Amino acid sequence: MATQTSVITRDLDKLTASTGNIYETVAIISQRAKQIAVNLKEELNAKLAEFATTVDNLEEIFENREQIEISKFYERMPKPTTIATEEFLEGKLKFRMRDENETPEAQ
């Protein structure tokens, strides 16, 4: 069984093909990674909220097998930066460059 490594060498020419600039590419990928991370965190918190108790007594709190499995599932998922990079390379991300005269609020 081959294990998947977390470090992958990327071709800079492929990364900069649509932007022409590695810094713009990194900015786009990082914005998408932030979106993915927020979505995953909200999803995980919603699933774990089902197990939340209002009891403050430590003796009454016990480990829940389902809760542990859900947490392990999210830990094994690819990192948001990896997902965002793959989406970018596959052309699944839509982005536009801001005009020089355009302010961030105008978007």
C-alpha cells in the first residue's frame, strides 16, 4: 500500500499559467483555502454540537465513540491548502483581477 506524502513538488509554470505571477497565484489559492477551512470548521462544529452537553461536572462527561470517529475523519482529510491548490490547477476556481482604480469595497 503506497502512502500519500503531504509534500508535493509543483510545476511553477502550471501554477502561473493563468495569472502570470506566482504571488497572485498564491494569493488566490490562499483565499480559497481560507474559505474551505471556514466551511470545514463550521461543518465539524455542527456535527460535534450534536454531542454537546450542558453538564459541567467532569465525572458525567464521557468519551463518545462517534464523536472520536468524526474528529478522526476530519483529521484525515486533505488540508485546505491542498484542496485549494488542486482546484486551482484543475481550473475550478473563478477569479478576477481588481482594476487599479477599483477599491476593495467596490467588489
